Amino acid sequence: MRTYEITPFEFDETADLQKYDAWFLDGTHSVPPWTPMFGWSWINYCRHGMMWAAQKLQLPTCKGWDWRLHRGGGYLAVLVVDDPGEIAAREQVFRKQLEPFIEDYDAVWQKHLDELQGYYGTLKAFDIDSATNIELLDHMEDAFRLNRRMWEIHFYFMYVVFGVYMLFEAMMKQMFGIDDSSPEFHKVLTGFDNKVFQVDKKLWEFGKKAQAMGLDSLFMNNPPERVGDLLEQTEAGRLWLADFREFLSEDGWRSQRMSEFINPTWIENPAPAYMSVRQFLQKGGDFDLERERARLGAERQRAEKELLDGIPDEQRGWFTKLLRLAQRSGSFSEEHNHWLDLYTHALVRRALVGWGERLVAAGVMDRVEDVFFLIPDEIRRVALAPEWHDLRDVVADRRAEWAAWAEEENPPMIGRVTLEEAMGTLIRSNDPVVLKVVVGSLPVPKPELKADLYGTCGSPGVVEGRARMVMTDADLINVEEGDILVAPATYPSWTAVFALLGGVVVDRGASLSHAAIVGREYGIPVVMNVFEGTKVIKDGMRIRVDGNMGTVTILND
Amino acid sequence: MTEKWIYWFEELSKDSFELVGKKCANLGEMTRAGLPVPPGFALTVDAYTRFMNETGAAGEVRAYVAAVNRQQLTRDERHSRHVRKIVENHELPEDMKLDVSREYGRLCDLVGRPDLPVAVRSSGVASMPGAMETYLNVRGDEQVFTKIVEVWGSSFTHQAVAYRASNGLSIENFPIGVAVMKVVNAKCSGVAMSVHPNTGDRNKMLVEANWGLGEGVVGGAITPDHFVIDRTTGEIQSTISTKTECVLPNGNGTSWQAVETELQACSCVSDDELREIVKLAERLETAYGEPQDIEWVFDRDFALPDSLRVVQTRPAKIAKGADEGSQNQYLIDMLLSSVYHRT
């Protein structure tokens, strides 16, 4: 059978460089390269969600982003609105669209969260094993529809929330001369609970429970992959597991890589969750984050009061509103990963794994994971009479391609202008999502500081310690208390490890990136956007991380 | 009389009001504070007395006033008109003319224009708004001499006389100062608030402007150009309106006149000029220690930054504790102006 292109959005070197000067690789989400199924879903639904939100809000400056798929990498170009008349007309609607967010952000968020949780409930309740192929096909379509809706909501919020955050940054700078490299800036934004931290807290409690039940050495002395089997072998272990499975049925809808379907969820393979439990046991003591949050909360209230006392009565009203909204921005930025991307992708994966099992049983392909090398239309084609089809060749071709993609890094930009020029265009779009997630603020080398790496401040403070390279999940097990994590970026499922860390250095990131937000909540220094941290720093080196200056210094090899 | 009777504004201060009257003292105070008021000089109140005595006008006025019933004098305008005529029938004495001519010549030299149009304004020791005359576009020695005398005569307008009568002041002897100052050759003018009046945001400054003289903005008869300037970033948000009419000098006064078609939809203030206004407002705010509401004008006869002149400044009134709805709208305004726009 012929291998079709994955999507009509395959990058076309000739056609796609006519309208656009340049396409940027989404390095945060599409490195390493996506499987065809995930690439298909991202290019279709994430792209749709951005355009839908930009249209719904009538964003004055942008109609979302166009996306192309190139060797498993997502490439984006901003659809800038240029015509002043069109901008003015869009502004009028946009003003109205902003009102509900400003009047009652929490109500707007809750309404959309309720909507999504309704879909989650329905999809989770679906019994895959007893479903007919017709029912399972419908279930898959429902999961895709959820995926599409999730992206609409995702950007409906993100375009507003990140814009508010940018305004807050600008006002703090103008009114108080405080920018986001200052500890004072973060003091007024930190110390809030959110779903990600609630999950961490439960994991910490399971650690305490394991200790009380005499299971702690089992966690500490065995690789996380074996912990499940070993727990099954004792009475105490089975009791612990029963509770843990209940926890997972609610909060385990996540896999280690947020933007992929191919990695198992915690429900399927709880090893990463066991890893987190182990990290908390290793750390010992109380739940640091909770104590830290109480401290940060009290400090925040003091800082808020100081800030508000320092401005004239007339300004206090709107500034307080802006401050509250900016605080929500931080929470949204972190929490949405759990409620939106991770949860939805886990449910889509569940439906696809259901099909993978059936197609293997029918002899269409050999392995359940092969389903991630198909596209939805290929499943639809074979779904109702699978025994008449064979997709092994398609899967084999695509698997080979996928393996080849991973061998050779995708270029950060494809274009007919220089990277600087293309970056200039991107920055001039002033698109909040571009600036906060994709570009980040570019580090300014300060030679007078005589550091080895110059980045931007994610979380203030200074720390010295041993560098621990974490390129993938598998490396997390090597982290010991006080280590400084050095990584390309950190991911939502890694939060528990922050309890052990002295500091963090990441190659890329902006002030609303995961590493920055979690680092601030744990009160540890984070330096971001050093670009070459994972190349220059070697595992085991002693380094000094200065989150106030945004520098990293190598102390010895 | 050898006593000095003409003072340039920079020689005066707010304490000079008994010497030259309130308006001149204020102009002196502002000039001294480095604020760009139009250049000019003041005639002391003693100059009025000297003129009245040397010409004999004082005696004539006294005689006429003594002959008229006091009630009649304040009721019947014909009496005040007659007294004004008495004053205006006398010419400035020759030696006083020489002094005025010398100082007026210095003013012309300063601007670099012979027969410079000047405003001749009354400056009473007590405030009597609008009771006495102001003459605009007075040109050349002879006109200046005449208008100085007419301003003195205007101390006998019906309103001024009535005011003095009801306040128990002397009717026949009421010395006033006179200001002789450059008439602004107004390109455009308007108001500036060094604080956003709706939100109290001190980082935002509001400027409204029209072509011509300031009455064209202050009166609210037309929709002026509207600018919001971010004081930190210098970013300017402009709303340009179609300005069909503006106030321009006409004879010795002013009148509404049509704006040339091609200028109607143009911004009447350039970005560079707006930046000068911001600098001025910041200086005024520092000098007075609180946000200011400023009337300003750009004078075609000078180059930037000297072209910017202050007409008046006073503490800005701001809406306190704006209601929630306007706070929300303000936040939306700011999101649009500082985030959701192309850079």
C-alpha cells in the first residue's frame, strides 16, 4: 500500500516560502520529532485552536499561527494583521471580548474547566474492552473532538492571560522600576496553590504512607520500573497500591512527555510517579512546598501591601485588578498543562491504544504502538473490517522515517531571510504567546560578571552545587539533594524533583516557562535561556547559579 | 520723575504685585521659574499715576466724578464711557513715549522682527476678571502708546467702576499696571494634563490640541486632536479629529476662522512638539509639586524648543477612585495600547 503524506500541512519548500519569509521550529514541543499521529493532531488541532481563538477574540494583531510539519517538527509562522482599518475593526470586538476576563476571570475559567471535565468524565467512563468497533470508532472521534475543543479553550485563555502578564511586567517596570529579573517582581506573584502542586502533595503523602508501612526501602533501593511488581508481592504493598490506583484514576491522566501520544500515561505505567515518591522520600522531612508556599504567601501579602501603599489612591483600583489577573496568569500558565494538554492527550491516547490493540488482534499491524504511526483516516479506513487490511508497510516506512528524523536535528528556522531578520519580524508581531513561550527574552552577555554562561532570570537567588544533566526522564533517578538540574527544558511531570534541587539551569525558556514558575514556588534559583547549558556544562561539575544576575559559573571540573 | 517705571518680566516676582499688578507679577514669577511665557515688560502702577497727573487727566476725572451722583455713576454706563474718553483724549507724555519706545524696540530686537505685534494687557492690583481691556496685535510705537493709554482708560469701564463702588474702593483713583508682551503667533495650542484625568495614572499624560489659539480647545466647541503619551516609554497614542475651525487673531481681538481644508485632518502637533510638552509638564509638576493642568501654545516665531510657551498652569483635577467599570475599561485601554499592537 502506498504511504500517504501525514497531513496536507507538510512543509513545501517552494510554496510555503512565498507568502512567508520564515518558519520557526517549535523547539519546546516538537523536539524530539513527533510521531506521525501526534504531528497530525498538533498540526490540525493546535493550529485550529489558535486561529479559532484569534478569530473569536478578534485579536487586533494576529490571526493565529500557520503551522507546517517537517520531519516530525512543528514549524510556525505568525499570521500578522497589517491593515490599519482591519486592526481598528478587530479592536472594537476585542475590547468586548476582554470584558468577561477582567470582570470575573475565575468564573470564565471555571466555566470552561467544567465543560472540559464533562468530556473527560464521559470519555473515561467509556468501556473500551466491551465496545463494538462502531462504538470504538465513535469514541475515537469524540476524543479528537475533545482535542480540538481543548486547543480552542487553550488559546482563548492563553492569548488573554499572557497579554495581561505582559502588561503587568510593563507596568511594574514603569511604575516601580522593577523588572522580572528582580526578586521583588516575583514576590507579588508567588505563593499560590494550583493543581500541579496538589498532585505533588499527594505524591508526598504517598511517600509518608510508604514510610509508615515500612515500604520506603523498597522505593529507595529499586529502580522505579520494578517498584510496581515488588509492591504486588506483599500485603502492605498491595494495600498501598490500592490507594495509589485510586489516586491515579483521577490524577494519573498524564504522560511524561506532554506533547506526544506514544508515551504511556501514569495509569498505564506508574514508574514516573514512583520516581516522584522516591524523590520525596529521599528529601525526607515535611512537605517543603507547602511550608514554602505559606512563607511565600505571607511574603507576597507584605510585598503587595508595600506596592499598593506606594501608589496614589486613584491608581490603586485598576492596578489591584491587574495584579490579581497577573497572579492568575502564573497559575494558569502552570496549571493548564495538567487540565488541558496532559489530560486531553492522555484520553486521546487511551482511544488510540484501544484501536492499536484491535488492529494488532486483526493482523493489520504488529505492535500496539504502531497505531501512532498511522493517521486518523487510516484507522477510519480499516476500522469496520480490519481483517481485510494490512498497514505493516505503512507503519514500517513511517517508523524508519521517524527514526531518521531523530538522527538529524531539525533546523531552528527555515526561511529566505537571516535568523536575526526573521526574529525581528516575530518580535514585532508582539504576539504574547510568541514572546512568552517561543522566543523568550534574549540573554545579554555581561562580560564584567566573568561568568561562563549568560541567561535570563527565571527565579531569584544564588546557589552552588553539583551539576546534574537531565536530558530525559530516565536521568531523573540520578538527582540527589542539593544538585543543580541542567536540562534543555523542564516538564510539568518533573515538579517533584524540584523538592530535591538546589537550582536549575535550562537552555531555553521565558518568564512563564515551567522551570521559572516551579522554581519560584520552590524558592530556588533558576537561570533560563543560556542556550548551550547542556553542551558547556558537564555532569558532575560544580557550578554557581546566580538567578539574580542570570549567570552560570563553572567552579571546577 | 527718575524712578524706574518699566520692568521686564524676568525682573519681577510674585511679590511685585503692588508694583506692577497681579498679572505682571505672575508673569514675572513664571519667567523667573524658567517657564516659557511670552517675553515682555510691565509698566508700574506708578506710571499710571504719573500719566494721570502730568497730563491733567486726574484732575478732569476727579472733577467729573465729583459732579455726578455716586449711584448714577454706577448705574448709567454713559458716565463711565465719558470718563474713559477723558483719559483716552490725553497722549502719553513725550519722555514716557521715549522710554516705552526704547523697551518696545528691545522686544522687537529680541524676536528679530520690527513692529512686533504685542498684546497690551491690564494688570490690576485687585482681581477684576474681564473688567479691563486687553488689546492683541498692537504694532509699532504709535499704536503701542495709544493702547497703553486705552488700557489705563479701561480702569473706568462700567464693570470696573461698579466693582470699585460696591467694594468701597476709590472710584476716581485706581492705578493699574500694564503688560506689554509678544503676541504668540500661534501655530497650535491646547491643554496638557500631566496625569491621566480619569485614572490618576501619573505615567500617562493627556494632550488636546487645535490649530490657532487656545480658546479653540478650552471652550470645548470643537473636537480637538487627542494624545495619550506614556511618560516612561514616550509612546504616543494619537486620535486625530477633523478640525474645521480654529481661533485666530482678528484686529485687536480674536475670532473663529475656517481651517484650510488640507490641514483639517492633519495632526496639529508633531511628535517632537509633543515630547517638548511632556518635558514642560514634568518641569511644571516638579516646580509645583503636584500634577498640573497646563495651557500651552506653539509660537511660529521661534524654533523648537523655544516655540513652546505656557499660557497658564494650575493643579490638575482628577477623578478620584474611578468606578469599577471605568477601571475595567482603563485596563482594556492599556492592554490594547501596550500589548496588543504591532511594534
